[in-house]
Amino acid sequence: MPYLVALLVAEALLLWVYLFSPLCTTAKRSLAAKCMCSAGFILIAVCAAVLNKGGNRPFALLMIIGLCFSFFGDLFLGIGTKGFYFVLGLLSFSVTHLFYIAAVTVAGRRFFERQRFWSPLEFLPVAAAMLILAAAIKWKLSFENKTVMVLVAAYSFILFTMLSKTLFFSARLLMKDTVNSIPAAALLGGGTALFVLSDFILLLSLFGGKDTRLMKNFNLITYFAAQVMLACSIIVL
């Protein structure tokens, strides 16, 4: 446990350096610091998996793979938030969420017998979120071309699916009152919710004319907090 605490402290310090230190004023140094923060949450996940000796190994492996794809997403979006690198970043994070969805599905089948991959109730929040996104695209957001708009919509569908499945899984854990149900639900549900909030802020920054320093910092703080929470969920599942 001391090693995990040390990694969490190191991650917080690295994030502070990345966001606020004068050492990261150049593009190359800023990208390097961002990648170090991303490597940090992968190390946290690996440490959590090692500490949880009786845990769900498939869940841990899928989460760690997802976090690795997040690293590449951070790298690509750190290089550029338009054009080729934006598409690569979006695809990387789409794969990330697919692995998160698989991880939650594996965890669900461990705790709940005969659980289907998809239920009608889980689809309702996704449909509602996509309708809200469609309204935002029509009235508030501006994309450089239709291809980017379609890619953002496809990514959002995967993201909302991950959110829905995670929240339903967390609620079922709490209702069943399993071992570690409260921390597991808090880390998974809270981490996913923060991830969605982070992406919403990024959406406004890139396509809604809200590209300010405050919005950027808020986006990155919520994003790295989300990834750390999801990484730490491994220790309780």
C-alpha cells in the first residue's frame, strides 16, 4: 500500500508541474510532462493489480490495456487537436472505452450470474445522452467538416455506453452489498462520470468556442482524476 500512496502523490505532483510549472511552457516539455502523467496512471493500475492478489485478473488486465490506449490518446492529442492527430487520439480513446466496457462486463459476470451484456434499461441513458449531444451539435457546436462530427458522435456513443454500463454495474453492487461494494462503486462510477465531464469540457473547448486556460486546466484535472480513480478500482475488484 505505501507504494500505491507514493505513486498517487507522484501523480499529483506531476500533474501540478504539467499544468502550472514554468518548466512546461514549451510545447515539447508540456507534451513530455503530459505523457509522464499518463504513464503514472498506468503504473498506479499495475500497482493496484499487484496489491489485489485475490482480485479479478481479467478485469485488471482489460483496464490496464485500456489505460495504455489512453496514453497514446494523450500523446496524439498532445501533438495536435486537429486533423490527423485528432483522429488518432479519438480512435485511441474509443478503443480505451471499449476495453473499459469489456472490463465492467467481465466484473459483472463475476458478481452477478446470467448477466446479459446489454439490457434495455442500459440503453435508455445512452439514447437520452445522444439526443442531448445532437441538440448541442445543432445549436452550440461547430465542426470543421462532417467527418469530424461523425467521429465525435461515434466516440460519444461509446463513451455514453461505458458510462451507462458502469453506473448500472455500480448500482447493482451497492444493492447486492458485496465486499468492497462502496469503494468499487465510488471509484468506477465516480471515475467514469469525471471522464464524461472532462470530455464535455474538451468538446466545448475545441468546438464550442470556450478554449480558455481555465477550461483547459479543468479538463485535464478532471481527466487525470478520472483515470486515477478507474486505475484504483482494480484494487477493490
